[in-house]
Amino acid sequence: MLETIEWTPQGVVMIDQTLLPSKTVFVTCADYLEVANAIKTMIIRGAPAIGVAAAMGVAIGVQKSPDPDADFDNICATLAATRPTAVNLFWGIERMKDLYHSLNGKTPDEKREALIAEAIRVKDEDVAICREIGRHGAGLVPDNKTVLTHCNAGALATAGYGTALGVIRAAWESGKKIDVFADETRPFLQGARLTAWELMQDGIPTTLITDNMAGHFLKSGRIGCVVVGADRIAANGDVANKIGTYSVAVLAKENNVPFYVAAPISTLDLTLTDGSQIPIEERASGEVTSVFGVPVAPDGVNVCNPAFDVTPNRYVTGIITERGVATAPYTESLKALSYSAAHPAKA
Ligand code: MRU
């Protein structure tokens, strides 16, 4: 299986997702600042993957610090300031903080060792979680139909296997005769560069379409369901995901095509009552005005570049998690799922 991110004695190794599919280059981050930069510049991207990167970033920060107690807050704050929307980033940092604070009284070396072990655990758990998401979602994918997906919620966006692509992989592995339509996902082209590449490597039939073709195919009767990932899901089931997801969801509902969101429990943010409270990252205008460094717009044009949008819960047929599938009313179903295994006493 493709290794998106790995802890090694030399540092945190990541596949550089800005260069795929033309070049497969692995980058070694030797300290937490390099990990923070890799998250910010999208060398690593996708909510669960940046959660793992953040956990590894905290671990390498503590490993390399001569005085971890003095540096800990700054390491965590630097990593938290990289990207604002995917809640998994903050989840990963909080998990490392909780552990660190429980290690009071231990030696710096004991703390270093415990944090490294925890970061590796976060990664290993993520792969297992994606497989469970796939297991819960595979039955929802209609046989002999096309699945439409947006952006990349695959092995590259996680520690392996993927969330939305995990559902597609599990359906494919169960013998269903499906194929995939991948939206190219302007402006960063995660669908064209990453999803198409990943699925082709697995031999899953894949067709690339531009984003503005999705409505045409959703109307055609060919698409059996849409499956996408998520960056943050509010308590009421509103879903932040890659820009363009909302349009796909509306078009899916208009054409009676089920629209599923596949995400780990760590993507839920039950502190937010609805999606209007989710911070949306605005990225550099150059991502819109140029394609691979080639200008496609007049110099000086005004640009908006929100990296995510919020799909209201009424468009979401189901949210597929590692603990099962939540359906409306989401305020109840998501709360029940989030407490089911984490806090059995409150279930
Ligand atoms: O800007 P990106 O590439 O980090 O955005 C990624 C997405 O929007 C994914 O769909 C989401 O993180 C889910 S990944 C399993």
C-alpha cells in the first residue's frame, strides 16, 4: 500500500502531493517547522492526513527540543496555525497535548518516546478507521453504476485506503461492478492529479470530468451515488468539504441521486451547532489565475479563492463513519455515534 506519511529515524517522510502525478517524490521533514510548512503548502493535504502530520509534527518537535517543557506550547501553536478548516489538524494536536500533560514528572526522554509512539499509533489507527468506513459504506454503493466523487478523499488524504475512496475500494473489492467519475476539482486539481492517479493504480475504472460536467452526468441516470470526504462536520450534519462539493450536493438532490459523506469521527466538531461557524480557508489568488505556473487570467484581476464550502445537512443522505452510518436528524445521530465507543458510559 502507498505510504502517504511515515515516521522514520530521519524524520517525517511524506509523498509530495504537489508534484503528483508527474513526479513521485518523498520529502523528509527533519523538524516541526518543516512539518508545518508541508501542511501549509499542501505537500500533505486531506483532513485525516494532516491530522496524522500534526501529531507527528508535535512528536518531532518534542524529540528535537532540548527543553520540551519550554517549547511545547509554541510547537503546538505553530502547527495549529497552518490551515484553519480541517478539524482533524486540531484533533491531532489536542490528542498529543492530552498525552503530554499526562506525562508530568517523566524525564524528557520518556516524554519523547511516549509522543513518538502515540504519533505512530494515530497513523496506524487512521488506516484501520478508513477500512471500517469502507466496510460500513460498501453496501450503500449501487451495483453496475457509476460513483461520482469530488476532490481526493483517498489513500493520499489519509494514512492509507481513504474515506470516500475507502467506500469505493470496499465496494469494488466486494465484487460490485462500479466505475468512478472524478471531478477534476479546480483550482488545485486534487481530482485530476490525485484521485484519478490513485484509482488507476488500483485498476478501478475511472473517468475524469471537469467540475462543470457533474450536473450533466447526474441528470443522465448513470450516477448511482455521490461519495465525498469532509474537513469538518458540525453537530447538525452541515459538512465542510472541498470547494464545489455544495454544488454537487444540490445537483445530486435535484436528480434524486444519494449524496454520502465518508469521514472519521475525528472530523466531527460537535462544539459547532451548524456549518456557518466553520472557518473557511482563503488561499492565494495565484492558484486561480495560473495553472502550473501558466497564467490563465489578466494580470491584476480580482480573485476569490475559498478552499472549502459548506453543504447544508438537508442535502446529505448519510454520513459514513467507522462506527456506522448517521442519517437525519443528524444532531441526534452524530451525537450518538460520537459517544458510542469513545465514552461508553454516556452511550
Ligand atoms: O485542500 P485539501 O486538498 O486538503 O482538501 C481536501 C478535502 O477537501 C477532502 O475532501 C477532505 O479533506 C477529506 S479527505 C479524506
